[in-house]
Amino acid sequence: MTPDADAERHAPADALEPPTPRIPCAILGATGLVGQVFAARLANHPWFELAGLVASERRNGTLYEDAVDWRLPEDLPQEAATMPLESFDSFRLAERGIRTIFSAIPKPLAVSVEAELRTQGFRVFSNAGAHRRDPDVPILIPEANAAHLAWIERQGYPERGFIVTNANCTTTGLALALAPLLPFSIRNVTVATYQALSGAGAAGLERLETMDTAIPHIPGEEEKVAWESKKILDAEFAVSATCVRVPVAFGHLESVWVDFDTDPGESAIRDAWAALSPPAAGLPSLAKPAILYDESDDAPRHDQAFDPESRGMTVRIGRLERDSTQPNRYRFVLLVNNVVRGAAGGSIANAEWFRAKYRVED
Ligand SMILES: NC(=O)c1ccc[n+]([C@@H]2O[C@H](COP(=O)([O-])OP(=O)(O)OC[C@H]3O[C@@H](n4cnc5c(N)ncnc54)[C@H](OP(=O)(O)O)[C@@H]3O)[C@@H](O)[C@H]2O)c1
């Protein structure tokens, strides 16, 4: 952990009172799966006020509850249900005093839309892969690389707007599991995934009724897991991923093998996971443990993706054991909720960390 992140980890809780009034925000791609999680988490959020729901042109003026095909295992919140959808118009959003944007639009669209928003001074918290490779754009996970938030200053903040992305959903779970293990000197990481259909959006989830096989190819995913992990963790080690789509609705399981330079011991690994914590006290979405170690033989499982305690923000890990096929090799299995921790919930946590670090009230 960098000294900057370490200092922020102890930011005083009294600096994190809710803003009055709450900070207005808008969701781009509000009808999609990730957009639904944004709506569910931003309605009644203590810091943010849902002030705009944006989807494609054809939805213009339709009430959210009439347009959305609600697919989450939690209720559509009333605060969002009766809001009208609008098509994208950055000037109209700015006129209403909205500066905070949560983006859940397809990557090809995000390339220009998010760049335009940044140019106009908006703060963009994005799920799309469009700008993750930009050197000044952080792929932020508050517990893993809090100090990377400062890269927004290289984009020109506070005089200008910025884009902060979160990682691909699979990478998010892996990076959270690996971040606390960095002090043990990681040499190599191998991961095999079992990814839910919702990872491919609303269209992917449609296939739940008809797909009775696993598909050992998710275009571009394996490369993303490898390079994003290295960018997030400032890592030198190699990451080799095999990504498989499986016919479940939510949650990505990942079998992980980690080779260390020396043997850290099982209990030290578990202690490191237990100690992983948010960079500041009082971030509303990060109150629960980032990582929960589950002792059960059959955990973690996909049906634990929406755990009631953290509503999908906690990464569950189980089955940690020494792998005797190589010296200093351990293996474990993790579960990350792809649409919550790996997408909208992660973005909201990023916005909370931004507000806490820069003491923003609008
Ligand atoms: N699903 C995941 O697990 C996951 C995880 C991490 C990141 N992501 C990323 O998050 C983004 C959204 O993913 P998703 O799974 O929510 O996709 P999705 O279910 O397909 O939703 C796409 C959203 O984008 C909107 N949209 C499409 N074309 C548009 C246009 N021309 N103008 C305005 N809005 C438009 C759609 O609105 P309409 O309903 O009006 O068409 C819908 O609200 C993608 O970039 C994806 O790669 C997804």
C-alpha cells in the first residue's frame, strides 16, 4: 500500500457527514442490468440524489417502471419507479445542476459520450471499458488502489471534469483478493472462471431459459483480466485467465492459483483478507467486509451473489489450501457479484471515495 493510501485509510469519520442537500446525479443506461443496480442503490442513498435517468432515444418520456424489464432479486425502488426516462443531452443535465454521472452504457457509445461529458466538466464514474486503457484514467477499487484516485488531477481536476472507471466484473473480484496478498510477493496468478449470463447484460440474461451448457469463450475477457489486474495492482507478475460462461443468472466464480516467492502460510493469507478495509471510515457502500472467508466445503456458490448482509458488495472466498503441485502455491475459490461489486456498486463506492477524499458537497 502506498503512503498516500495509508494516510487516507485513517481519514476522520467526522468529515463524512451526509451533504445537505444530497449531491444530484444521473444514470446513463438506466434500463440495463447495471443501470438497474444503480437505480436500486442510488434511490435513498445518503449522499446522492437520483436526479436523471437516461436511456436510448426510444424511451424518451416513458416512466422508468413502464420501460424497465426489472431483473434484480430486490425491489424496484419507488423513488426511481415514477421518474421519466430521458435521452442523452449533456446541456440539459448541466442546467439542472447535475455534475455526477454514473455510466452504464455500451462501450462503443461510451467512447465519445464519456469524453464529451469530461470535457464539459462532469465527473464520470463509468462501468464501460471505453477509457480503462487511458493512462490518466484510473481503474479504481477503493480498498485495492485508493491512491489511484489522484490520477484525476492529471486529467485536470478540479478545473476540469474527469473519468474514473471500475474494472471488468471478473477483474474486480480477482484484484480484491490479490491486493492484500501483494506484501507476500506474488510471482504468478492463474485463474479459471465460471461467469454468469448477466455479465453479458440484459441480452445475456435472456439466454437463461435456453442455455444448458458452458461456453469456454468470452470474447476479450481473458486479456482484460490480465492487463486490468496489472494496472490496478501496479503488478509485475503475470496473470493467466481462462473465462467460461455458465448458465446461472448472477455472480462470477473464480478458481485462483497463486504462486508466491516464499510460503506465506495459510493463516497469514486469511488474516490479510480479513484486514482489507475501505480507505476512509464512513463510506456508505463499503461498510461491510470487503472479503468474507467462508469455511464451508461447498462455498462460495453463485446463489450467494446477493447476500443480504452486503447486498452483493462482499467478495466471498473459500477453499483456501496449499497446492502441492508447486512450491509456495496456494489455491482458492472466490465469488464476486458481477452487477453489484463488479459494476454499479463498485462505481458508487468510487464516487463515495472521491467525495470523501476531495470533500465535495455538490
Ligand atoms: N453486466 C455486467 O456484469 C457488467 C459488469 C461490468 C461492466 N459492465 C459494463 O456496463 C455497461 C452496461 O452493461 P449492462 O450489462 O447493463 O448492459 P445492458 O443490459 O445491455 O444495458 C445497456 C444500457 O445502455 C442503454 N443504451 C444502449 N444504447 C443506447 C443509446 N444509443 N443511447 C443511450 N442509451 C443506450 C440501454 O438503454 P435502452 O434500454 O433504452 O436500450 C441500456 O440502458 C457496459 O459497458 C458493460 O460492458 C457490465
